Amino acid sequence: MSGLVAFFFKRQWLVYTAAVLLRLALLVYGRWQDSNSPVKYTDIDYLVFTDAARYVSIGRSPYDRTTYRYTPLLAWLLYPTTWGGPWFEFGKCLFAFGDILTGFLIARSLMEQAGFSKERALKYASIWLLNPMVANISTRGSSEGLVVAMVVPILLQALRGRIWICGFLLGVAVHVKIYPFIYAAAVFWWLGPKSRNGVKTTESSPSKSSWPETILELVNRQRQALVTASALAFTLLNGVMFNAYGMPFIKHTYLYHFTRLDHRHNFSVYNTVLHLNSAYPSQASDLRVESLAFIPQLLLAVVVIPLICAKRDLAGTMLAQTFAFVTFNKVCTSQVSARLSSGFLAKPHGFSKGAESLDATNSCAGCDSAKHHHLYSILQTDHHALFTNNGRLEPAKPKQCNSHHNGAAQESILYSGEKQVW
């Protein structure tokens, strides 16, 4: 058996072929289940995406589709789904391609930045590529595969020193999904003069540095490049979308998420309070939890964790940021339970041994959300110590998160009242 495993991972094409075949099999099965079972394989969100694409195809705004809360870019990308027939699966194939690309980038980063052999890097990457839960997420029609395929290169390009590309990808990723903005703080701080290949060096004494020198260090050229590139990409994309769709774009893509509430199927730490507030709105406090929930979330993910960890280990910092962001998010819903082994997070040094025997695959399960999806991918690249010495981090196992939309289950108004079954 060990000989077959070694043979498999020595041939890169076998790993990627297996990953593609896994997703193709799930796509075929998904079409069958959608046609023969009352429980549909296709994610409800995918129906929202494709309906928005149909609106675009007839010259209307994607925001005419109730509950569409995304960038119009996503509806544009899914335009081929409007051609009917098998083309309805185009978006799922696109998202699955994002999965494959993410796995490739994980393997590449491990070879470039950690000095892993190709065989060993593929063992790590296969935890992502060959995980049926990860494949299930994209083939059901979740767009997170695309988001992760944009976020993982942010880390890789930063480690390569290609800051302009890193900043550009960051701006695009934040346009597509808001949450990657938290990584800007980590990369920005990591780019400081005390950082060398992600390892913290001796800090200069404040008494030996004048204020002008301190300010110049804070706004060095690399940081300027990061801010400029990300701001340009984000501003240009938003300018194009605002010009095309006006305030509905701003309202639904960004502002909505600051006021969004979901007291059903919500595994957020704030769920009980939100549920009680929805049940007894007259008794709810004027200082509502949804207005304050972002404070501990952003304080940890954007300020505390980057300041403490970024110069020590960029990949590990991004992992910790993601975990903190998910833990304190006010909306965290799920369709399928997911687990993330606390032991896997508690002892990252032991992961290298697990990679050799592939025992590490038993420590993870795919996660159905933008945040968990990226947490999972960063987990594969974070092979060394975020947690130094004998320090241990044993967070509670998070529930799987998957944004739902009220009313998303309604039948498509673009199908002349016919029930959509594929």
C-alpha cells in the first residue's frame, strides 16, 4: 500500500487528474440528485448567482434579483449559464477550477518557500485537492473556490517580494468579498524593515531613532507599493461597477453586510442574543449587539494578531486572523457540520510527520464558507511555527459557515414560473 502511495505522489499528473475526476464525479452526481431527489445538491446561492446572470443577459441589473448581495463581476463571470442546458453547470466548473488552482498554488508555495520536494509538497496539497468536502463545496455552486484562488496568491506573492502584484490581488479580492481586507494589516506590518523572510529580527531602540526616521520606516517603499496597488485595484473595480449600477451596488455589495442579521441556523457566538432580539424587538436594547459585534472581531483580526505575529510568520498570522474573524463573526450559518481538529492547530510542528504518512488528512474537514475556506487553505501552507516554544493554541471547534439569503429558495422569476430542476 505504501508503495502505491509513493508511486501516486511521485507523479504530479496523477494527483491533479484525481482531483479533477473527483470534481467531475460530484458534478455528474449533483445533476442526478437535483433531478431525482427533493433534497437538491445545488446550493441555493448558486440559483441566486445564475438568476442574477440572467438579469444581466437581458440588460437589467443583477440586483433586480432579490437577495443578490455580491459584486456584479460574479454575475458577469457566470453569463454562460444563461445559454441553457449543460451550460448551467459552467459556474460550478469555474469554482472547481478555482479549487484546483488553489491546490497548485499551495504546492508551489511549499516548494518555493519551505524547500519541500515536489512529492512532499503534493502530499500537503492533496489534503486540499483530494478532500471530498472541499470538492463538494465548489461543485454545489459556492463561489468560495474563486475567492480562495485570489487570496492564497496574496500570501505567495508577498513572500516572493512581488508587492505590486500582491497589492493588486488584495484589492481585487476585497472587491469580490469584503473579508480579505483583514490580511492587508498583516502584510503591511510584515513588510516593515525588521522583517526578513517572515522572521522577526532585533528591534531598534526607540531612543536611538528619531521621529522622522520612525515615520519613514512606517511608510517604506514596499508598504507604499502595497497600499497604492490595492487601492488602485479596489477603486477602479468599484468605480466601474458604481458607474454601471449606481447606489444599489454599494448598498447590496458592502453596506448590507454591516447591518445583516440572521437569527436562524446561526452558530455565531452572538446567536442567542440575536435570536432573543428578533423574538422580542420591543424589549431589545437601544445599543444593539449587531452594532457592536464587529469591535472584538476587528480588534483581534486587524490589530492585535498582526501586531503580535506578522513579523514572526506571515502565513501563521493570516491563519490566526481567519480563525479570529470567523469565531467572532455575527453571522455564521451552516448546512453541513464541519470540524477542524484542535489538535491540528495546537501542534503545527507535528504536521510535517503527518504529511509523510498522510495521517494529517484525518485532522481536517472542508469548511463551507469564505472564512473557513481560506482558513483551510492557509492551514496547508502554514507548516512552521506560529506558536513558538511550547505554546499551544486549542480553540473550540468551529461550526461550518455558509451564508444563506432570506428568500433565496424562491423559484426563479426568469423561468416563467416553472420549477428549476437540473
